[in-house]
Amino acid sequence: MGHTDALGISQADRQLLLFDDLRQAERRAVSSRVASVVAHLIGTPLHVIAGRAALIRSAPDDPGVVENARRIEAQVDRLAHRIRALIDYLTAPEPNPLPEPAESVLASALALYTPVARERGVTLETSGAASLPQTNVDGTSALIVLTSLLSLATRVAPRGGTCVLRHSSTVEGQLLFEIDVPGLGVPASRLDTLEPPDHLEDASVEQLQVLSVSSVIARRAGGNIEVLPGAPGRATIRYTLAPLS
């Protein structure tokens, strides 16, 4: 058995909490780095475009109009090329699906995040059928999505709160995971577009980032994520997951 401190928290549980904190810090670092690279790539070309357009607007009959228009076209082409190169650089090849029983994925996610929730003073309950259908899913993507959503839930829920993870199957044969989260709001932006919220200082920005990235991963595997309003002060994250054929 591992060592425990005066509060009865094991060293293993603390290591899991540290792992989740590092995972959150990594998400923040990646987001900041992408934002910095995009700003660097488009800053100068946009400045040139705006300046040349202002010259055309101020003197539409000036002989230099054609040259200014040519400069704008050149900068637009340069900007488009650099953005395409950035997209190609950041887009990793899709790995082949790794079949894994859905019940095993759920067990792994709970093994990781039940102690994390406990360390944060949050209760993580599960409900649903005694076992999930005997079907395989893309284990890697499913575990990434499910653990990301549980990480979000345990961070958003206040100490003393209870998150409930329900699992079932839909009439279409998909698997359904629903996480009822106290303190979670319904995003105003669509999850599949990653549109920035109107108020960037809002605490919901990181929540939207996690939900949006999870949505992309889920959709690539034939699933979907949506956030539905629940009881006052709560919302439900619904994750549908397609089994592998």
C-alpha cells in the first residue's frame, strides 16, 4: 500500500492530481503557442494590406492605385500560403483506430479521475446499466475525450459538489455518456467552430477550449459532444460514441 498523509490522501492520488494539473498546463501552453505563431504570421501582411487599402481609399484616382492593388494581392497570396503551411504543419496524420472494449475505456477513465475528483473535494458518481454493451470503440480517442471531460468536470464543480456520469446506449446503437456537472454553463458559441467568446476574460474560455477540442476528436471518430442545460446551476455534457464496425 502507498503512503498517506494526515488527510488520508495517498501518494498515488497526489501523483494523479499532479498529472491532471500538468495536462491542463500543457493545454494552455499549446493554445498560447498557436496564438503566438498565428499572430506572428499574419501581423505584418495584414498591416501592409490595411495600409495600401487606405492609400487607395484616400486617393482613388492616383496613378499608384494599380501598384497598391498589386501589393495587396501579393500580401494576400503570401498570407494564404503561410497559413496553409501552418495548417499542414499543425495537422498530424490520423492514427489508425485501436479497438478496445467500451467497458475497459470507461474503467480506465474512472480509475484515473475518481481519485482526482476526491482530491479536489468532488464526488464522482456513476449510474446506468451494470455494464456497457460488449462492443469495441476507438480506445485512444474515446479515452482522450472521456478523461478530458472528467478533468473539466472535476475542475468546474465546487468542493462538496457531485458530478454524475451516466452511461447507456442509444436506439441507433451508439454509446452514450452523460456527465452532470454543477457549476458548468452552456457555451454560447458552437463547439465545432471554436469561435472565441465575446468576453475573453470570462472564466468559461478554458471550458470552451476543452469542449471544442474534445468535440473535434469525438466527431473524427463518428461521435458528438453537446452541452445541455440541467437543473439550476448545472449542465450536462452529452458524449455520443460510435462503436467500431
